[in-house]
Amino acid sequence: MSFDNLTLNPKTVAAIPSQFDKPTEIQQAVIPTIIVGKDVLALAQTGSGKTLAFGLPLLNNINHDVNELQALVIVPTRELASQVAESLEPIATALNNNTITLTGGVNADDQHQQLLTKPQLAIATPGRLLAVIKSGELELAQCVSLVLDEADRLIDMGFWPDIQAITEALPAKRQSLLFSATLPPELVNQAETLLSNPEKITTHQENSVVETIEETLYLVNKGSKAQALIALLNQNQWPQVLVFIGAKDNADALTKRLNKAKISVSALHGNKSQEERAEALESFKNGETRVLIATDVMARGIHIDQLPVVINFELPSHSATYVHRVGRTARAGSAGCAISLVSHIENEYLNAIRTLTNKPLPLQSLEGFPVTDKPASESTVRKRPPKDKMANRRTAKKKSIKQFKSKPNSSK
């Protein structure tokens, strides 16, 4: 099938970059439905081509006689906003459609000047978008299409109150489109409040990992993970490696370990300035940096067409995050490798991932790294000392909440 068969007008088809010679499965499934104005709940794996799946019909349907915002794409992070904009702007320019990207970390005066050009399509993160709406800088009366990209992550990251405030400012009569790689129960509940008689479209098993990803899980001691990672990097000639880690501080510590081992590495996390984040990402994309260590929030917009391997230095506490992480490799039909370093203490997370993905994900031993840590069990959990029990009894006797002195919150 070609893009000509998807009810797109000839100008839109002509504007599609030449590297996209035929539509992906999700594009074939959703583009005709979006063009006719129906609401959609689409399950689309990372790397399946979902940006064009919603972007092409949105740009196709823009009315050039209306010089106001007509379509809005909301994404969870700045990096993903930049990625979506990078994919859609060449097509929008060819169609004479005016677009804008609204994110934090960017000069507000510059964005104000862009808003004066009356964009017809906006790609935005929730916080900055809501601020622009409240300031009255963005006219929403003609906005007839709303897209929530990576809707599951918008919920995970606590953006739903902002989403609700944004949707209340939009016209009641509009088209709403939700794209998500996973379908947690809370997303189903929120989708019911946002969508009107939607068409549910899925081109893969719910919560599944792309078939072309080879998943390998090594059981290692918790304290041996850094050395195990260094060994894997030295044994393999991967040109680019994306390493996922949970905490910002741990990302910096691991970066130092790899630097000492003479491995080209940088870190990407929320404590970095926008300029530092953009520099680290660009250095990784162009091959100057071999290894990028990233927290989950920062990795949302990382798009490398031929990224050969993703390594989970730590398993995520949310099982759906695993699907997103490994989906950074094997994009657009290519093959990829996902490696996880797992310690006994992460067994609960591993079982949740197995349940979600419906895969056995067996643990293997890593040569040179014998496991000496013991599995956690009830018999190995130490009983609390008597003084802790006494403290609990004293606490229980307190008559009023006023007797508790709260400690000031420490900034993270």
C-alpha cells in the first residue's frame, strides 16, 4: 500500500519526505479514520511511525482560510516535543502550514513573537501550554483537533490535572486522539472522559515489545552492576548505547565510573540545564559520545533510527516503562538489542514486567560475574530491634496530630 491509498490529498502526499516510501501498519490503520474526524484511541509501539500517523492527517485537514490554531499535539517532555516538531515541520512548510513548539526552558519572549504569527498547529508540553492559554496569548476557538501523544506517560508523570485544565479551555466540539504504547487501567478511565465514541485501533498485542528486539537479562550482584556494564561495553563494538537508570544522582555517579574506564559517556537528566541537555543529546546523536546515561523522563524524546542497543542498568519500578525503554531500539522495522542488569532485589519489578508483556524473560548468568547475593525472602528479613517497637507504641499513644512535629521538606 502507498500513501496515495490513505485518503490524503495529493499535496500532502507530495510533501511526505522521500525516505518514507510506504505507510507503516499504524499509519494505514489510523490515517483514514482521523481524516474523517473520528476520535481515536490508538495503541502504537514506540518506533512504529505514530508521529506521522497523527501528524499527516492533522496537517492534511488544516483550513488555510482560518489563520488561527486548529490542531494541538501535547507531549510529556521537551525532548519529545522537539522530535515531533522535527518530523512534522518539513511537511508543514511544504504545505504552507504555520507551526509552533511550546515548551519550558525556552525564552518566553521568543515564543511570544512566534505566537504573533498565528500558528495553525502547536506541539507543546502541558505546563508551558497551560501558561500560554492562561495569559491569553493563544486563541483556541478554532482548535478542532487535540492529540495526546504518549498518553500513558502523561498520566505517569502527573500531568493529568493540566490536561483537564487545557481541555476545558478548548471547544467542546472537537476531535480527540490518544496515542499510547501501553494501556494501563488509569488511562482507560481517563480516555472515557476525554473521547467521544472513539475507534480503538491497535496493530499489536497490548503492552507488547517489538518483535525485532532481542531481550537479554543478566542476573548480577547489585554492587557489580557498574563493572558488568563496563565489561559489556568493552566486549562489544556497539557504536551507540543508551543506558537507563532511575535516579539523577546515580546517573552522575555512573558517568564518572565510565569516564574513569575511558569510555565516552554523558548523562541526561532533569538537573541539567536545557542547553546542557540539548548538547548531550546532539553529541550522542552525531556519534561524538558513545554512551548516553538517561533517566526515564529525559529519554522520552530520544530518536535514533539505528540505535543498536538499550541497557537497563536498573529495572524500572513501573512495568510499562520497560516497554517504552526498550522501544528506543529497533525503530521503523530495524532490529535491536535490549539488555537488563538485574539483581535479586529487583525480582518484584521483573515479575511485574513479565506479567505485563506476557513473556518469560529468563535470567542468564554473565561470564566473569558470579552471583553471591542471596535472594530476598521472609526468612532473611531482619526483625526490627525492640527499641523500634517501643517507639511505635509511644507514637500510637499520641492524642492529637498537633503532637507530631513535621520536618521541613528537603528539596530533591
